[in-house]
Amino acid sequence: MIELFGKDNIVNRLSRLHNDNKMPHAILLWGDTGVGKKTLARYCAGLFLENEIFSSKKIDRIYTDTHPDVSFVKSPAESDSKYTAELIRDVIKDSIVKPVDGDVKVYIFNDCDEMSVIQQNLLLKLIEEPPAFVRFIFTAQDITKILETIISRVVAFNVKSPSIKDCADALSKDTDLDENQCKLISESVNGNIGKALEIINNSEKNQIIEKGQEAVSSLISVNEYKFLSIISSFKKREDIWALLDYIIDEFRNALKLSVKNIDNNISVSYKIAEKFSIRKITSILELLIRLQKYREVNSNIALLSSYITNEIFIDISK
């Protein structure tokens, strides 16, 4: 069964189009890395190919890249570029070949914003006048890199991260982490499931997240000793800077929030917004960014930890 966490709005729109026999011949899914565009692309391919997407056994072949009528367009592994003019020409030639297993064949172009203008223009004619049985699905992170002439010929969906709860639910089903770990990691990536899974598969990064949340809590409680003990626990300077990167991200997120609309949210950034004024958040954030100038300095780890801690808590106490 296909599970699309936090995609109800898009799925409902697609389902209505499908049920009304108004599916477009070309779909663009755009949004940040890790929000689920590639999974959603496979779902769309299933809608193009099947009437009963959740019950069809053929859908499994889409997810294992073995369906004869679904092509994931990409250059050979040895190629320096994801897309080439030759690859686009091959797609154009192949598009006239009828489907093998049904009435429709689907081409999926992941990260199509990596195509050059020349490559996009080569593909444009096919998108404008495709064979009746051809469908296209594009994914992109930066929609501004896609030609307006292509955008005008597709139906675009902005794919966003699920909620923190949906992300935690997904992690609890796909990993062996406990409920609290799933929640903490989901908070750290603002619900981005792809980024969460990347963290889980990287034990060092996972440790930075856990320590980072403890460090932010010590800032909120103004516990200088606790913060110093956390930052001093790292044995490598790059881990200290990774910790500060995490804290900077949380303070940036906090700046985006309205303190008046906190509504008992439990995420780290909301707790920062609840504790500190916008002015104080800005001041601390500016300090953390200024401290980055010491990033390339080969300083003693203990002295670096002590200096960073002292500077931050002097600012907090002002």
C-alpha cells in the first residue's frame, strides 16, 4: 500500500482529476529536497496507469522501477550530468513506441531543474504535442530554473513537508526508533521526512541533533553550566560548529514565528519564540553568525567551547 504522509491536499486534487477523467498529460511536482516528490511522482504514474491504485499489484513494479511503461529518465551512471541533449533526443525517439502493458506510457524526469535551457527547449516540442498515449511527470526543487513555456504546459503542484506529527508517524513505521526519538528528529527537520531519514542513517548527525536540542533547552533555561558541558563533550571542532549550525537553524525558524500564535506547539523553535523576544532572538542569531569567523581557526577545543559559551550567555543576560 502506498502511504503519502502529509499529502492529502495534493492527493485529493489528483484523485478528483483522475475520477473526472481530467488528468493532465504533464505534471510538475516542485518543492524542497526530501519532501516526498519522487514518491508522489510514482503515485502519479500509478494514477496514469491504473484505475485502482491502492489495490493494483502492478503498482509494485513502479516502486521497483520494473514497470515496462514507466521510464525514469536519467543519464548513464558514468555520465557527468544528470541530463544531456543526447538523452533528451533518445526520449523523443522512444516516445513514438506504443506502450507494452497498457494504454499509457509515462516518462518521469526527476530534478528537471538541472536541465539546461537547450535541453529544456529540445523537450518542449514533445511536451506541446506528445503522442496520445504519452504522459510526463517532472520533479524539481527550484521552479524558477524551468522555462515558462514548459510551466505553461504542465499542471504544477507545490509539494511541502508534512507536519511534524506526520513525519514522526512515518519514521515510527519505517524505522526502529522509539516515539520520542522520532519526535525529536522530526522537529529538527520541520517535518521533512527525507532529511529525517538522512539523519537517522547518519549516526554522527543524529548525535548533533540530540545534543543540539539539549543545548537549545539550556539556552532557554539560561543554564550556562549545562550548555558548556554539552559543547565541551565534543572531541572535534567540526562537531562544535555543526552544533552551532543546528542552533542557528532553530533560531532562524523561531524568527519566522509569531509569538502571539504559539498555541502550545512543542517544537524547539516555538519554545525559543516563546522564551525570547524577537529582538533578543535576532541579537543571539547575529552573535552566532559572527562566531562563524572562528570556524577556520585552529584553536584549542576547550578554549573554543568556553569562549562560545561565554559570548552567548553574555548576550542572553543583556
